[in-house]
Amino acid sequence: MTKVLDKSRKGYLSWDEYFMSVARLTSKRSKDPNTQVGACIVSNDNRILSIGYNGTPNGYPDSAFPWDREGCPLNTKYLYVCHAELNAILNFRGGRRDLEGSKIYVDLFPCNECAKAIIQSGIKEVIYLSDKYKDTDGVMASKKMFDVCGIKYRQIELDKNVIVD
């Protein structure tokens, strides 16, 4: 009988920890003074396909962007900002079929607009850290769409020492 010696390293990052860490690191590119969100799209064979973070549309200078959260809607960020999930989908340089069956790692549970883009792109699983807006109409609509369309979603909790903060 041959004895197998497992001398491989213990305590390395799981795939979930790794890809969520990539999403968190990507969020550090966001200029939003209040909320930084990153997203990482991953293929079935654990290859990174695309990343994105919440920010201004291309060509809109960050310094001229209305980053406010309150006030007249035209003077707040909400009508203008591109969310991390949408940016990751739009940043993808492959063919649409290459996203089919993939998964997306994201800091916050996706809003209804990003949920539609996730569904349309063919992503089949959403892995998220926070669901702090779970009681909003947008997130409830996201979950309803995901449920009807067969998109899996799951929240993960990670050790603070693992994630880039």
C-alpha cells in the first residue's frame, strides 16, 4: 500500500473568498464618497471574465459628478451612476454566450436594474456579502425576478482578515 503524504498548504483562500476579495479590491476604484461596490464575473471553471465598480459613465468627469445622496433627483448620484454589476457586464470583452452560466460576486445584493442585466447576460448565480437594502422595492423585485428566472443567489460571510478593506 502506498502512503500518500499531503504536504500542501492549509488555510488558503476558498474560491468564494478569492473572488469576493477581487470584487472588494475592485470597489476601491470607486470615487463614490459613501458607497464603494465591486463586482467580479467568474466562469464555471473559476476564471475571471470581467470586473467592475460603481462610478461615473465614461467621459463624465468624477469632479463634476453629483455625488450627493439627497436633494433634487437631478442633483444626486442615483440617476447617473453606473453600478458595479452593470459595469462588469459592459466591461466584458468576450461574446455574450461566454457569460452564460457564469456567476457574479458583488458587495451588495443587486438592484432591480442590475438584476435585469444579470438575467439578460446569462449569469446564473449571484454571490453577495450584504443585503442591507433587502426591504426596498428594488431588491424585492430583484429577488422575484431571480426566483422566476432560475437565478441562484446566496449570501456569504467572510472573515474580515480575508477581505481587502
